[in-house]
Amino acid sequence: MLRSCLLRCAAIVLPHSSSEATTTVAATTEVPVCSPDVLHLASAVLKQPYTVISSSIQLQQASERILQSKKVAVDVEACVTHDVGRPQLGQVSLIQLASETCDTVYLIDVLTLGKEVVVDALSPVLSDPAVEKQFFDCRRDVEAFFGQLGIVTKGAVDLQMLFTGSQWKLKSLNRRSSMSYVLKTVAGVSRQETDAAVQLAMTKGNRAVWDVRPLPTHFLEYAAGDVRHTLLLGQVMEHTYKDLLPAARRLTAEYTRHYSAPVEYEVDINPIEVSSEWLEMFFGPGGVCQYCRQPGHLEADCFRKAAGTVKCTHCGGMGHVAKSCYKRFPQKLKCEGCGQLGHTIDRCFKKNPCKVCGGSHSTENCRQRKP
């Protein structure tokens, strides 16, 4: 259910950047405020029914209606394979499209229609830069559009990338967040309980669950829900992260160019993170705590500021809270110097070795140190 009141955090102040390449953001809070009016209008998309498109006439009519939209949420359903040593989508089963100007979610049955029919109808939509395509993690979908259908995606924005960019500007975090987390954080929406069953079926064993016909109702509802949620996030984030959108669009364009060609390597070394170099290039420098000047947390969560007054409910330690606990989230304690987990740069013995013997330990603990 959508929250009926404002999100609890104060708004991020996002001044316009004078540089075209980066976006300057002065941010001190986790999530910006989205007005109840915006949330109310956005919630209407969650009530849209879905229509399974299985004939060429239906597809052509759907394509014409979508082309009248300025923004359309896009998703693909297929089984993930690792045949080339990295994750990629197998045979595309469904393509989902949703738009605020359409009164239904279109579930395009690619297996039933055939690829040629789908390409003729959807190529004008996906390759038209005037129609913004909203994705949540565009990598595999864009790769499938090019590799299987020969369509080059243009005019896209990755909302997962937009949220990651906001976290980068706040506290220098580059981790990709799940749809469930972003929905809950940005719009106060929880996914349906039946989604878990579909996700389990998709990951359990090596079954082509999306190639079954007819598809079970809960699978169709799951597919429709993905683009409903993407469309909802697009409407909310357009207001809450307005000044970060240009940077997100430019960065998404780099990803779509990379994956709209034969893919020889992944852009991100770690698939659950966005390249820090690219984030800094497009969004600008990462944010740090205004109290201790360290990345990874906000001033409100700074354990140095709250030392001796706050107790972690996860590890029982003093001076920090559970969501900032390095024992619970070791990736937050990543050294900027050597890249290893478990310490920060001021405690890095590779950058600051022992002054007595040059070893990877503190000078105070050196056994060769004379008493």
C-alpha cells in the first residue's frame, strides 16, 4: 500500500550543475520528500489490468498506442542462461510495456507471435529516442533486444541507475538496489506476496518456466507487476530526483550503447555494483558524512558522532546502529586505498605500513619495535 503521508525524510537540495558532464548535489538525507498528490497519481498505475497480446492485429494496435506516449516502462521475461560464461537472457518469452496514457499493461507473447512480427511492431517504439523507455536494470533486456531481435534501444533511462546515483551522491555507495528495496524506500510500496513464488520458480533448477503455454495467471500478474512498478517509480522519481535525471540518462545511454552490440565483457566487474569511475564521471564526486567526512553513511547514522550513546541491535557494539554495522554489511567497510573489506584507508597497512619494519601492521604492534 502507498503511504498516505509524506516520506519521513527531508528533501534533498539538488542545485543545477554548471557542468554538462556531472551533476552537483548537496544532500544530507536518505530519501527526498514526494508529495501525497504525486503518490496518489502514481498509485493509479498499480490498478491497471493487463492484456496478453497474441495476435498481430492486437500487437499493431498496442504499438500505435504506445507510440503516442512520451514515456513507457519496459521489461523482458526470459530464463537466464550462463552458456557464454556470464549471465544473459535465453529465448525471450514476454515483452511487457506500460504507459500512463494507456489503460492496460501489454504483455506481448513473443513465442506465440514470432520474432519477425514483434520486430516490425516494436522496433519503432524501442528505437525512437522521442519515446523514453524506462527500465529497472537495462543490461540484459537491451542485450536481448539487440542479440535476439536486432533492435537498438534508444532514449532509455535506467531507474536502478538513477537510485544508485542518488546513493552515490549521498554517501559514495555504488551498490545496485533491488526493485523491492527501491519501491519500499522511494514510494512505500511492497511487492505482491505471489511474486516470491515466481522468483523461486525462476531460480530453482534449470527449467524454462517462461516458455510454458499457457502461462499461469500468477506468472502473468508477476510480469505485469514489473512494469507497473517501473512506471510507478518513474513517475515518483521524476519529482524526487529531478536534477539527477539528466546524468542518469547519459549514463544509461553508455550502457545501452555497450549492450546494443556483441558483448565481449561486462561494464561492471561486480554485477551488483555500478562502476565507481562511471558514477563519478556522470554524477560527480560521491558524498560523505558531514560530521566525520567518511563515505558509506550519513551524519544521522555516524557512529563517531554518536559514540557511547548508541547501541547496535545486530552485534551489540556501541557507537553505531544496525543499518551501519560493518559486521552486518562488511561491504560498507571498504578501504579506498587497497580496495579490501574490513578497514578504512586510515587503518590501511598497505598504504600506511609499519614505520619500523615496513610490515602490514601498526607501528605500535610491531614485534621488532624496541621498548
